[in-house]
Amino acid sequence: AYDHMLKIRERNVSPSLVTYYKKPLLLHQGYMQWLFDYEGRRYLDLFAGIVTISVGHCHPKVTVAAQKQLARLWHTTNIYMHPSIQEYAEKLTSLLPDPLKVVYLTNSGSEANDLAMFMARIYTRNFDIICFRGGYHGGSPYTLGVTSLGPYKHGVANDFGCSATMLPDVFRGPWGGSHCRDSPVQTIRKCSCSGGVCHAKDQYIEQFKDTLNTCVPKKIAGFIAEPIQGVNGTVQYPKSFLKEAYQLVRERGGLCIADEVQTGFGRTGSHFWGFQTHDVLPDIVTMAKGIGNGFPMGAVVTTKEIASSLAQNLHFNTYGGNPVACVVGAAVLDAIEEDGLQKNCEEVGTYMLLELAKLRDKFEIIGDVRGKGLMIGIEMVTNKGSCHPLPNEEINQIWEDCKDMGVLIGRGGLYRQTFRIKPPMCITKRDAEFAVEVFHTALERHMK
Ligand code: PMP
């Protein structure tokens, strides 16, 4: 059956879709932090379907809520009312500070970010959007303009590290991580700031001002950034950098958009939203992935005033606010609270970061261990001194080995040099111990 599936995949499924591992996994079932393949092997899922399974695969409560709604009513569109959309909007916004109280439901993160940028332009009547290099905000034509990572880094614009500007007037700010052509490596080191201390902040602020000054006229529509860059390999900003950037954007009339697609819903542990870790208040918050625990949905939350700039009929989608999605979304919020998942992210994440830091001290090929809560990056390098990305064949070997020992890990960064650990938020300390043990063994085998 496996070979048959592989054949169909190669023949009938778009080749643009990446599969992980030399021998891609053919999965059969999931339960909470576990995945099972057709051969009965069990895997600890440390990547959660790309940071999407928030409360656990097939979480019983969420599954039952979806099943009940599926048996009652699947779809209405927004031209009729269904209680689920109002109830969900109320519940979701109760978790956001004033005045972020108005929700627009979407089907994905890309769509949420498209809409956020559209709103910023309509509301401010300005055009320019600012983003950071290394950010990932989606794969739609609109968001491609502000995504400078992942599949879009090379081919589309042939501009190393930058995607095609599908829209005019998108400016990529200085935040580089691994994106500077001239000195990728020093920049990784400067930007990663393990331990959270960064001496490069003033320099970045100056570069950010330069970016803002390239916008003509000097007014901008908006600035979009992830509170922690996810796809770029869990890249964190220097302390107070985002706060200062927000101020500069507002001085130029722009709205600040926080892309919480990966950082939201308690994953960072200390706070429910990533922006709260920077002590900022965005004008627009976008979310997806963990919001639906794998059910396709997303959301834009903003103020009544900004939302009102989208007059009736100015924006429409068929599936946004789908009753099943809303019921699932509400059950996910309940599960986060009832299962204590934000606190779990803090506790298990802190433990894991500490244990991984021990491995960093032990192994020359770990350049950096960083992150917050259950959003962790492990940057692999040839050696700590030079900080060049470890060649992919070598990273692959460690990565495949972890998989063979039952632990699935994600990859990120410009060179795919950073392991990403972003599991379902329900993993336990015992799971974390097991994962670190497996990673340790894989590193030791690699060094032999
Ligand atoms: N924003 C961030 C931070 C993301 O990580 C992603 C997906 N990787 C997106 C937006 C786009 O979301 P989607 O794939 O649901 O369109």
C-alpha cells in the first residue's frame, strides 16, 4: 500500500508540495501528542502539523464538538446568522485586550494577513506595507509580497532571501536573521541573541528607520511582523525592538499588525498572545493554525473603528464563520483553558530549553538554542566558532535518525539549518525528556 500511495502522490499531487524525510511517512492516526503510521509505529509529534495541532490530535472534546455540529448544520455563509459565529466571536475577543474586539473569520493564515493588509490600506488611505526579512506571512499573491522565506526565497524573484514583490510598495525591513547575503552567519549570531540579550538593537532600529524613510510619501499603511519569527527558525527580536518599531510605524500613520499564526493561543507560555511578550498593543491581530487545532480556519481581530472602514460588501468569503469551524474554535479555547495548556507550555518549554542548552554546551554543532514556551529553535552549525550552517546532508542524518527513534521534528531557517520544536501544547515533561534523550543519541551517533 505504501508504494502505491507514493506512486499516486508522485503522479497526481502537485510536486510543489514538500514531503519530509527520505521515505515520507504514511500516517494513519493521531492521538494528542502522538502519531501512528500504517506499520503501527508511534511517533512523538514535535512539529504538530507545522505548529497547528494546538490542543492535541483528535482531542476528544474538540472531536465530539465537531461531530455534533457536523450532524446538525455544516454551512450557512454569513448571509444568515448561526449562534456559533456570535458565540465564538465573543469568546475569542474576550481573550484580547481592548479595543481589539471585532472579528473577521477566514479560512487560513494567508487569507487573514491578506485581509489585515487590505484593512490597513483602506483605513489609513496609505499604501506602503513594511515587513521584516525572514518573515513568513503566507503564500497568497498578496502575502507573498511580505513573505521572504520558505519556498519564496529563491526562484520567484531571484533575489537571494527575498520573495517576489507581488505588490508594489512593500518594503522589507532590516530584520535579517539568516537573510543577509554578505554575512549570513554573523547575522544569525547577532539576531539569535541566545539568552535574550542583544547588543544589536540600536543598529536594527537605525536600519528600520532607513526602511521607513524609503517609503514615499513618508506615510505608510501598515507594518506586519510575527512576535517570534516561526518559519525563519524561531528567531527572536532584541528586547524592546518591536516596541520601538511600533512607535516609529505609528509616527508615520501606519497600523501595526501582529501575525499570531504561530505564536498565539498560549504557545509562548508566559502569555496567551506573542505580542504581549513585547508589551505592545497591535491594531490588527491575525491568527490561524492553532486556532482550529487542524481544522482549516483563521481570523483577523481589530478595533471597531478599523473594522468599520470595511463597509458592507467590501469583503466577502464563503466559508469564513463556518459553523463547524466556530464550534471547533470554541472547543479549542475551552481545551486550552481546561487542560492548562498555556501553563504547560511555560513549564515543559522552560524545561526543554534548559535541557537543550546543556546539549548546546556539549556539542560543537549546536550553534544556538532559543525560543519561548513550546516554540523552540535549535540552530545547527559546522562549529560554534565559525557558525556556518551545518551542511544539509548532516542535518538530515540527525533528523532522520530522530524520526527512526520515534520523534518528529520540524525544520526552518534560510538553509533549513534550524530544528524547530513546536509540539502539540499537551506534551508532558516525560515526553520532553524522551525527545531530548533521542536528540542526544542522534547527535552522539552523528559525531562518531
Ligand atoms: N503567518 C505565519 C506566521 C505562518 O507561519 C503561516 C504558515 N506557515 C502563515 C502566516 C500562513 O498561513 P496559511 O498557511 O494558513 O495560509
